Amino acid sequence: MELKTIGLTKKFGKKTAVNNLHLTLTNGVYGLLGANGAGKTTLMRLLCSLQTPTHGKILLDNKNILALGEDYRSLLGYLPQHFGYYPDFTALDFLLYIAALKGLNEINAYKKSKELLESVGLSAESRHKIKTFSGGMKQRLGIAQAMLNNPRILILDEPTAGLDPKERVRFRNLISAFSKDRIVILSTHIVSDVEFIAEEIIMIKSGTIVHFGKPQEITAEINGQVWECIVPTSCAEKYAAAYNTSNLRVLNDCETILRMIADHPPIANATQVPPNLEDLYLFYFKTIA
């Protein structure tokens, strides 16, 4: 399966949210990174055919998705950043309802709903009303509903929002297991989530792709520009404010380790270290959301 964008552009009045994107996606997990307003959600909505391009087109195996219509949408699973639910539905009833909308027959809908509730750790709460759920539980239910129709293309917008570290590990394992023979696109501000599971990273800024490739390949741009140094704890905040700092770790009352991005050693005892994806994100967006 191949999903391709050709000159994909979306404008809202004078604002260009997505600008002349050329992408080719095949089976695998793609991490979509960018600051708020970078165009990530607009791109995902275009790929889900929820919005139409101003210019350009999206092709699935060389066929325009707008012409494919319902045949294309039947292949999709989508979790928007804020998904809608009925608070008085139980988790199981909600999945059965969504399954009916997606055209699953009653037997398959029940079987798949039970399997997914188990996968996302909600089996024990399947008969509880959604309004009693925590934010993380609602998010896990949202992930389950996106996967109900066993989609060939799974698009997840901020799927780990509201999940605690243990839940995020469960999510990463779930997506890794699910991604075989599928296209999975996930957007997140939590860089470590995509660094662990994404085979390719799409970094977008102001509606334009600034990087597209494997994590270890795209971080090569800032080779020689990432430093670690030990500073007096009393001065750590001053150094962190003065330089592009990706991490601050207190060793003890006297010493703190800083990780900084700069084209030269920020202070005399700085040691050069290999860059990671979070360093690259900070290099482009200055602050980590």
C-alpha cells in the first residue's frame, strides 16, 4: 500500500496551514512532529478526507482518495485530538455503537470490541459509564475505537495526551504490534513516544516539511552541536536560560548536569555528545511542548 501527497496545500484565507507537501508513505510507523500551529492536525484531517486540499492531491495506490470516497474511508482509523463520546454510554456500548457506524456485523463487533478493551486495559471497566473515566481511560477508549475496523491506515492525533508513563508504554507496545502491513501516522508533542516506535519521522514547521527520515539520519544535522556540562547548582538556572537547553538534571546540592544545543562549547568544561530526536526538536522549535 502506498499513500502519496503531491503538492498538497491547504489555505484558510491568507494563512497557509499546509504548504506544497510531497510525501510518500508505505507500511510502517511515521511520527509527525511539530510545534502548535505547525500544520500537523490539518495534514491529518486532509489525509482522512475530512478537509479538501486547496491545491494538490492525495493518492492511494495511484488513485485519488476523493474519487475513492467511502472505499477509502473504510480503510481508515482516526483518533482526533479531542474525540467525541456519549458520557452515559458504557465503554462496551460505545465501541459497539462505533462498530455499527463502521459497518461491522453484530458478532464481529462484539468480538472486536472485547479484544480491544482487553488490549487497552479497559476490560474491567467495560460496563462502566464513560463519564466516570479518567482522562487517560477516555484516551485509551479513543485508541480502541480508531482500531475497530482493523484499518489499513491508522491516523492518531496526540494519542498519548493524558496517559501516564505506564499507559504510554502500553500504547507504544500496542501500536508496534498493530503496525505490521499498515500505515500508522501518529502526531505527538512527547518526542520520546515517536523516538521509541516510529521508523520514520516527519518534522513539520509552518506547514512545510523540514525533515523526513529515520531518527538516526535526521539528527545528523546537529552532529557536533550537542553538549553536556556540569555546573554549580546555584548557577544552573542562569545557564539554562542563556542557552538552548534540552535537559537539566540535578546531581546533588552542589552540581547539576546541563544538556545544551550550541554551535560551540557553551562553557569550558562542556563535552560533546551524540544528538537525539529531542535535541533536534528543540533546535527547530526552541521549547519542548
